[in-house]
Amino acid sequence: MIVVHNHLGGIEFTKAFFVSLIANTVTSCFGVSAMNASTPAERMAELVPFLGNLFDINKGVNVRIKNGKVSIGIHISVMYGVNVSAVVASIKNKLRYAVEEQTRLPVERIDVYIDGLTT
């Protein structure tokens, strides 16, 4: 949890808020077909059907907040035939804008990992 103070008081942001904001922003981008698992626990949850819903909200999203700056890592699959570099550039621009607009915290780094290609 991170607290941002201003002249009106403090605002608390949880990691779950960041993960939800990032996942919704990324899945709305053209060319993104799915979010992929990024940790062994998420991969295991994909293999066991009744555990699958436990990790859906943060699947493929890594958020680190250090010294008031946000670092983001996402794992995605893209659609076959799209310009991957254009999709990644679009994701980075949308994510930076969404996070900075909603939280007023600077985004230090955005890493986009393409883990798959879907037809």
C-alpha cells in the first residue's frame, strides 16, 4: 500500500487497485488477445481447473512501487498478424497515461513480455 499526501489529506492506493487498473487498460488495447501467467503459482492455477479463478484478476501483472515511482511488468498474448511493436507502444502509452492520470504517481518503467501468439 502506498499513501500519497496532498493539502486535503492522504490517499491510500493498494496493489490490487494498480493491478485492476493495469489489467483493464491492457485488455482494452487493440491486438491483445489474453493476459498470461507470470508466476509459477499462476501457471499452477491454470493447470488445476478449480483453482483457476483465484488468480484471474492479477494474472500476468507485476507492479512494484518504490520511492513513489511505479514499475509495471505485464505478460500478454497478441493476435496473429498485428504489428507487435505498434501494439507494445500503444500499451505503454495507454498504461502510462492511465496510471499517472488516476494516481498522479510517475511511472518509472513498463516492461511488456509477449508470451504467445493467437490466431
